[in-house]
Amino acid sequence: MSEAPASGARAFPIGLTIATAIAFLILCGLGTWQIQRLHWKEGILARIEKLKTAPALPLVQVLTAEARPDDLAWTRVSVDCGDVAGPALPLVYGVRGGDVVWRAQAPCAVLAGPYNMILVDRGVAPDLTGQVAPPPRAFDAPRRVVGVLTPIKQLGGDRGEILKRFPGRKPAPLVLMAEQETPAVAGITPAPLPVEISNRHLEYALTWFGLAVTLLFIYAAMLWRRLRP
């Protein structure tokens, strides 16, 4: 006859092992994703640093049928705006330097590639900083604008909904963040680039990987206590 299992012996915890493996893979996946985000953010920061000294290219040269909006992010351009009929656009909510700000925007008529209009973010109205519901403001239409391009999907403030006000136009899926306007617009301070772009993805990645390693130690300790004679 076979011997009976020793007193106090327990079966191998299959369920606990599977759950631990799944949690470990999830944690490692999150850490890997943060590493990928780190490389992406470093590319953006390097591009912004290069932008500070890059010359402005004509918008009609940059916007082509083959150009992908994401590839044009942070490209410095210049454009002479034509008039677009319609009421003034509302101010859009934003955050800059930790403060609530209100940004002016306006349509700019231009023939560039497959598009005949681009939305211009003209900057912030400093005297409205911190207000919850600012009064409407009207500004002169933009004329000559130098600024940087940003894909509209990367910006908040329902800017995509703004474009629906121009059904007869073919707006570019980008916003021209004005650095300089000629003539200058009273009551607006251009603010095209973020004051600071945080890059803590390495810290986040190390946190996820650290949790994964900690999970293995906890599992090993529980397994040893469970299976020891």
C-alpha cells in the first residue's frame, strides 16, 4: 500500500499561481507601456527644443494631401489669413502654469493642400485668468500669423465641434498656435507652447516593475509557508 501524505502537507496552489502570473504580466505590461511613453515623450521634447530655433515654413508648403497631422505637430509655419464669414468664435477654456485661462480662437481662410481653412489659437486673454465664466470678447480677424501646428485631437475645449460651424469649408485637422501676429492684437498674449511638459514615465515604469517584483516575493513567501513540511 502507498503511504499517506504527511500530516499538514497541502496541495500546490494552482489557482493562486495562475492569478499571480496574470497580475505579474499585467504589471510588466504597464511598465513596458510606460517605457514606450517615455521614448514618445522624449521625442516630443527634443522636437520642441529644436523648434525654438527652426525657421517658419509657408503653411501652403507644409499642408499637403500626403501629410499626416501627427507628423506635422510642432512644425513652425507662417500664413496670410483670408476672412471667413460668420460670428466671432467663443473663448476656449485652458490651463496654463496651473491657472485657468481663456484662449481666443479664429478661423483663417487659406488654400493649402486639400484644405481651405485652419483654426488659429491666438493666445490667452490675461485679464480673464481665473474667471469661471468670462464675458464674450470680439477681436479683429487674424492677418499674418506665425506659429506652430498641433493636431486638433490633442487639444481640449471641443475645438473639433467648433469646426462644425463651417460646413462649407474643408478645415485642416490642425490648430495653428500663434506665436506672433501682424498686426498685433490688443488684449491677447500669444502662448503657443506649454510652460512645462512633465516627463515622469520612467518613474511610473519603475513603479510598475517594482510592484511586479514585490508580487513575486509575496507569492514566493506564501508558497513557502504553504508547502513547507
